[in-house]
Amino acid sequence: MTKLRTCNRRRKLWPSVLLTVCSVVSPVHSQLVSGTMDVHWNQGSEDCVKNPQPPIQVHQYNAQTFILRESLCATYEAPFIYLLIGKTKALLIDTGAVADAKTMPLAQTVISLLPKGGSRLPLMVVHTHGHLDHRSGDDQFRALPDVEVVPTDLESVKNRLGIADWPNGTGLVDLGDRVIDVIPTPGHYSSHVAYYDRQSGLFFSGDFFLPGRLLLKIPTRTWRARSVLLSSSSSIQSLMCLAGISSWTSPVRPSPPADIIRMSGRCN
Ligand SMILES: [Zn+2]
């Protein structure tokens, strides 16, 4: 288990990928493998019947990293999905908002992107969290050989991603010469995690942190609301400390009620 610096604590037009300062996480991986974000994301169509769009857009960030986006003509969420390929295993982060393989051939597309030659790499399917727009494609993968789909309940996330101390510790997935840190980020969703790729320096934040309103589902009971806010605040603080940012303030829109709450914190 990797320990991050403890930091004094006990839809979207852009993929929720953040390029982060990685030296805190893995000082030995100072040479990041770069990639390109020179891509124009499909804006959908005024009339998707008259002017249908491809169901999935695939952007190759680098030789071993793919960013996929489901079409706005297939789902208004148009979620992003990420495929990271190592020497011995591939990792798919999220499976999008569309279940039907005929409408959205996600599994077929992902398998086609895996390296050719020899036996196909095993594929591990994980999620940032369990909202339906991040896991509706799961069933397309479940029947495939050499594919593991990790469920989104907290026990499964902890057990399969190696997080012994939730939410203070971290987990790790080794893809073979490519290590992915798994960072608990509850708040938006109780078992939400983010992923940090030591090879590329990419951080996959899901819905916990993105360039837009951060949504929290606030329970009606006061003590539960406080628990959600504390979880979210702690998650943001972890991320900011990880990125080497000493203090932060973040607006958060709970749902409901539609008030904006400002949370702030500081790293020592
Ligand atoms: Zn969500």
C-alpha cells in the first residue's frame, strides 16, 4: 500500500483528468511519459437522426493511454472513459452511460485497442464511483474471458483495489511497469475513488473534482449531512496536499437544497 503525504488530516466538455504535480506521490518517477491532448471533441448534432454521429470517439493520448468519449447523440452525459495499458494488464476506468452494446459498442472498441499479438492482456474494469453514467456498460464486459469487473460497493472497492485503511490510506494497481495509485475521495459518492497514473502523471478524478459545480447529495438528517460534507472536504484537502497546494477554497453545490457551500482547508 502506498502512503501519500498525510497532510495533517487524521458534464462536461473536459475529461476529468488533471495533470498533477507527481513528485509527492512518486519521486522516483520523475520522467513522465508525455501525451497529447490535441483533440477536438465531437459536439454532437442538432438533429442526431438526420445527422448521426459515431457512438464513441477515441483519442490516443500516447501509445499506452486512450481517452474515449461517448457521443452526445447517444447520451447527454457524454461521459469520458479511460484505458491504461501496462505490460501485463490493462485498466479501464468507468464504462459510461449506455448499456446496450448495439447502440454503444464499448467492450468491442476497448478490446480492439488492446495490443495485438500473443494472448490478449487481462483487463480490469474499475470505476471512479457507482453513478449510472459511470458504470452502465459493465454488463458488456462481464461475459468476456480474462476480464474482471470490480463492483462499486465500498467493500469491493476496498478489497479489490487494496485500500486497507479507508479513507486515509491508498490502494495500488500494478499493470506491469505501470503503477496506478488509488485514492479514496468520498463525498460526491460514498465509495468514490480517484486514480493517479505514475507513468503519465495523469489524475483521473471522476465527479469528485472537475472544472464545474461539485455536486453533493446531502441527506436530510443533519448528522449525515455533516458526515458527507466532512468526507468531501477531507477528499479535496487530500488532493490539494497531494498536488502541493498549501491552501484551498472550493464552492460546492449540494443537491438538495441548492445552496452553494464554500469549503476551505490548509496543508501543513
Ligand atoms: Zn457522479
